[in-house]
Amino acid sequence: MNIITQSRLAVSVIEPSGDSIKRAFHLSSGVGTSDSPLRTVLILRHNDLADESTFQEADEKIQKTADELADALSQVIIETSNSSEKTLSNLIGVLEIGNMAAKADTYYSAIVALLAGKHFVASGIGNVSLCSYRKGKAERLISPSITQFGDSGSHINLMGAALGIGFSANKVRSCALQLAPSEIVVLGAEMQVDCDSLLDVEDLQDCPSLSILLRRILNHLAICPPLLAVISPESELRPTL
């Protein structure tokens, strides 16, 4: 598991397995201010029995798709007015561009996000989740586009929508909110966790830094997701939740 940190963002990315074409990829730019918004792309290439790509081809395809997403995201200006409708519409357009780059060769889950000061917006499709932690309460704002069959001991997840195969713009899930200092969002792919359970993470509300907070969340989880990120309007958290 690789952990990458920068101002107002910490993200963990699983390393590729030698016997799987499942791939996780992350790109980000900016620092999260109004003048330099933080732009984040998280994308996961899923295993698919019908996918005959080599390991190298899987790496090249996910990187190309991530690059297209990041390039399109760089053109989006976050609206700081009361309405974020235009920005969210543009984020759906970003995922549509990413879908064209994916060329329907397999299933991808992806989430794109923008942070400019206290203003945060995100859109995602596939097996992605986003939870906010504000005023001591948890709220799930983006839920996975999956259907689960079977019981908790043995179940199968079927993708209801994805980037690549199964893309539909009306199945994109989005959110917009204003974050106070030290409030956070946790986002990722294949997050097999209830948002409320993370309230039990030690010092979730007054952890000294995002990187430490991310490690504590990972240690708390029974199964580490292939992609997990923490975003806050402040790079150093304060106990103000």
C-alpha cells in the first residue's frame, strides 16, 4: 500500500498484484485554495474474466484513462456561489470524457473531486463511496453503483454502472458541500465499511494531520480498500468538528 500526501489530501493506493490485472491509480494537482483548487482523480480497474489484457496493457489503459480524466478536470472551475449545479454538470462531463478514453474494454470505478477553500464537489460512478464527517456526525453522500447478492458470509457484487462497460451519465452520483476547518471527507473505491463505523477511529475529530488520520482509518478497517483518500480544507487538522 502506497500512501501519498500533499496539502489537504492524503491517499492510499494498493500496489498491483503479480497475478491480477486489477489496477488502482490516483492523480492530483493543486493545493486546495481558491487560487489553486485541489483536483483529485481516483480510478480502479476491476478484474473481469473476459478481459484478456496483459499486465502492461492494463497499466497503460488505466493511466491513459486517468490522464484524460485529470486533463478534463483541470478545465473545470468550481462555482463558489450558492448553486453548484453547473460545476456538478461539468464533473459529469469529465466522467463522460473518461468513459470515451476507457473505450468500453472493461469495468472501471472512478471518482473526481474538487476542493477550493471551503467549497467541495465530487462525482463518481461504479463501486465508489464518499462520506463526510462534520460536526461529529457521519453522512454518506455518494454510494456504490452495485447490487449485492447473497449473505454477508458469501456474497457477489454486481456493477450497476461503471466507467467503460456499463456507463450511463444518469447513474453518476454527485455531491456538493461547504467544509468548515477540520471537517473531512473520506472517499475511495471498494470501501467495505459503514460510514458511521469510522466515528470510532481514534482522534478522528482532532487528529494532527491527514496522513496520520489516513493510517488510523486503514488500521481500523478489516479490509483495506484499493483506493482511499481523506480531504480537508486544512492541511493540519484542528479539534473543531
